[in-house]
Amino acid sequence: MGCGRVGSTLARSLEDRNHTVSVIDVDPGAFRRLGADFNGDMVTGKGFDQKVLEKAGIRRADAFAAVSSGDNSNIIAARVARETFGVGTVVARIYDPGRAEVFQRLGITTVATVRWTSDQFLRRLLPAGAEPDFRDPSGMIRLDQVHAPEAWIGERTIRFQSQTASRIAWIDRLGEGMLPNRDSVIQEGDVIHLVMAEATAAETYRAINSGPQED
């Protein structure tokens, strides 16, 4: 919802990644920002109107991004998408940082304008591994954020790194960063910041999802 500068960039970026996208805006003229080669649906109306959302295909949606220019509209639309239509991944753009904290507690991921870019939305909308937190200038190395997979809880970090062909830069644990050593063990709730080669990222994620294998 919202076809301004970032909304249109986000829509095109998702389509470039072979996702099917619908864009909602109250101003039909805003759709010009999408360009003539945009193949998604363009729906004129208010993004918190259930009929408008249904016309845009909300019942088939895997994710919903509210990126209009108004906090209230974004939050109402995000809550309708989450609570009425059961969309699992919902992200809302918020100007007021104080409001952002409130809506985070409602289970709606927010992106404040001070750090608002289409890349921030992509990382929150797409599945884990689809977009890294960082790529080096050569594009060969990436840094990803991975929540501790259940299958790896209790396993030593050194084994995790060996079997996934990756390196743990650091772990966020109970609100604090820690550097793993040879004796460190992955714990429930850990957020692992993982360095891997771009060329073998798919294999790394397959190894993570498969769980530990016999050495």
C-alpha cells in the first residue's frame, strides 16, 4: 500500500525477484512511478478498505507492506492485513518512533523513516536468506542474520560452522553480543550473525535447514 518513491521502488524490486506484486494507492497517477514494464496489479483505493485489499489479492498474499505517507493509514491497513486476513508477514512504515514501539508490541514490524529504505523492507518481507544484511563491495561475501534453528540448539558453534561452510561473526544472546569460541554452544533464542560466500549461500542455507549431520 502506497506508491510513492519507496513504495514503487519496493514493488519493482520484488517483481525483479520474480514475486507477484499488487500495489494500492488512492491516487491513480502515482502508478506512473512503476514504469510501463511493471506487470503487477494496480488498485486505486484506500489500503485499509477490505474490499480494496481483496481486489488487490490480499487473500493470496504472503506479505503486506504499508508504505503510504500516513502513520495512521499504515497501521490500520497493517492491522487489517494481519488480523482480518491473517497475512503472516506485515511491515509498516512509521514516522513517529514512539508509535513504532507500540506497534512492534502488536506484532507488526515497523520501519522508522530515519532508517527507511526499500532494502530494509525487502529483508523483512522476504524469507530468511533471500536478502543479506550486508554484502562486501565485490559482492562475493554476505552477512546474514539467522535465528537459532531448532535442530542446531545444543550443538557447538564450531560444528555448525564446519557443516554449513560459514563463519559466525557474533551472536546476540539475551540482549548482548558475544563472540563464540571453540566451546560455545548454540542456545534457544540466539540470533546468529553469519558470514558466508554469496556463491554458496543456497548450499549454506540447505545445510542449516537440514540440521547437524554425522561427522
